[in-house]
Amino acid sequence: MFEYFIAKKYIRAKHSLSFISVISIISTIGVAIGVAALIIVLSVFNGFGSLVTKMLINFDPQLRITSTNEDQTKLKETQKYLSSLNYIKSFAPYAEGKVLLMNDRSMEILNLKGIDISDSSSKNRILEQVKIGHFDLTKENNTDKIILSLPIALRLSANIGDTIFATSANQIKRTITRMTIPQTKKLIVSGIYEINNKQYALEYSFSTLEFAQQILNMKKNISGIEIILDDLDKSEEIKENIISKFGEDNLNISTWYDMHKDLYRVMLLERWAAYLLLSLIIAVAVFNILSSLTMSVFEKKKDIGILRSLGATSNSINKIFMFEGILIGIVGTTLGLILGLFVCFLQINFNLYTLDASKFVIDTLPVEIRISDIFAVSVMSLLLTYFASKYPANKALKTKIIDALKWE
């Protein structure tokens, strides 16, 4: 294809240090820098997104089912249905409610969550976070045990083995209205957990399911069911299956994404903002391509006339300048991809950029490369280059033979 050959010759012309060629080189470098910056920034966003997801999944279930009313028939039917599904790793009931924890030094109101300690998944999610003491909710001398978060333990000045007392919010209300002494339950602190989520740390403490049902006066009722899956991506599919079978009238079903959708919306907004801002670097470089090609059309006006007089069609002239612009875009995009992926590779393998572990939950900048990002950035860069090449190519297309030959 002679159009491609001529386009290459124009880019590699002997007068390579001409003003137009310098602009083309700057344009190529600009595209490369823009593409590399996008690849690096998007990979960092991916790394942080995966890190946040991992942190949340380590503590939260992938699916949570609660009853919208006091009738727990649907919850019991759902439990039977879940036991028949192969792709569910485990599920367990839980009981949750507001309680007042107190000792002779302080008091705190928080959520007490009773878990089924026979379920290994429920147990392991908390076990991994226990930093002081150990996970042990079995009774000691007929006294139940509790696991506190580090902030709550500090506020109560409670340590492993200390005794604290608990009473429910309903019990406090009954005490106030009836002017009676509140009934409390004694607990022994067996473990203290630490998690990089302040909301959870300030809200949740853990006991056995039976103790939570007892202190919250729930009898044998439960607050809901927590489900752990073999494949996280199946959470939406399973949610739809449960809804189609039992409806949404009596059940509230939340995936791990639903539980934290505000956080993920903010992360998605930040990702798109970074994408659009960094795309401006490529847009400026592409504008330079448009400028250099437009000037190139004027510079090569005599060449256009000679080619037309030798039999080249208008379409061939159009293709020459289109190829010239697209080649600049391809070279710039390729160099940008190589540079961006190389920097990501160095960060993944050698941790070039580190963080202060005393201030952050991680000690190095997380990076995760995704094929979809490479494809999206490449396509966007090449499309911008293509459209930037259209105007000067069309201008060359409309050049008349006699005007071109009179140019010099």
C-alpha cells in the first residue's frame, strides 16, 4: 500500500528537525506520557479497590439476609433452601442489637453481635482480627465471654480476663419507665480485636448467638443469616435466585457491595475524575498532532499536486495524511503502554514507592494491572488520534491539482 509507505517517509523525512517534525515528536511524547499516566493511576486505583474489598470481605459476609418483620417463617425456609446450594461455602444465623456495656470505670453503648461459634466461617472472620487474647466464647464457670474491639476496650479500660456487665437497650427503657433496678449479665473479656474500619471498631462486640438472644430477649429468633460464597462474583446471582424464590416482601437481601455502596460510589467517582483529568494530557498531545498535520498539508502541497497528476486519487491523498497521524498515535500509545506497565511492574515486584506503616494500613502503594484498563486507554488514545487526523486529511483531499502545482 503506497499510501502507508509515503506516510512513513513523511515521518522519517531527512529534514527531521523541521518545526513540523519537532511538533510531531512532542505530540508523540505527549501521547506516551498521557497513556503511561493513565495506566499507572488506574492500576493504583485498582490496587486500592482490591485492598478495600479484601478488608471488608474479611469481616463482612458476601450476602446478608434479614427479615423485614417479626415473622421469621421466610428466614427459616431460606435456611433450608441455602443448604441445598452447592456454590455456598457456608451460612450461619446471627443475633444483633444495642446493649450497654459497663464496669466500675466507664460505660459504652454499642451493637452486640451473637454468632454461631459452630460455624467455622463466622468464627474465622473474627479470629483473624483478634490481636490480644484469643477467640474463645465458651462459658467459664457458667459465665459468658465477649470479644471487644480495641477502641471499646480502651474506653472501658478493660483487659483480658476482666469482668464487665451488659444490659440491653430495651431493659434500660423498661428500667426508666418502671423505676426498677436494671437486670445485667456478667461477661468475661476473652479477646480484643483490631480492624482498620473505625465504624466497625466503635460499633461491634461479639458473643455467642445464645447469649445475644438471651440478653436481647429474642427467645429463639435471629436477626438474619450471613452467607459466605466460594465465588464473590456470584453474590448478585444468588441474591436474584433467593428473591425469585421467596420474594422481597418479608426479606431484605444485601450483597457485600450493597452494604458499602456509598464507599464504592465515591471510589468510582474518584476513578472517573482521574481518568478524565489525565485524558486531557492525551487530548493536548492529540491537538498538537492536528496542528502538525495541518501544517504538513501546507508544506506538502506541491507533493500532493505531483501525486495527483501522477494518478493518485483524492482518497489516496486522504489516506496518506490519515496514516501519518495514526502512526504517530500508535507509536505514542505503544511507548506509553510500555512505560506505564514497566513502572507498575517495578512497583509490584520491588515496591519502589513505600508508605509510612504507622500512618497507613499498608506499607507500600498497591498496584493491580487490568487488561480492561489497557484496552480502554489504548482505544481512547487511538480514537482521539484518528479524529484529530480527519480534519487535515480532509483538507488535503480537497486540494486542487493546479493550486498545488502553483504553490511553489
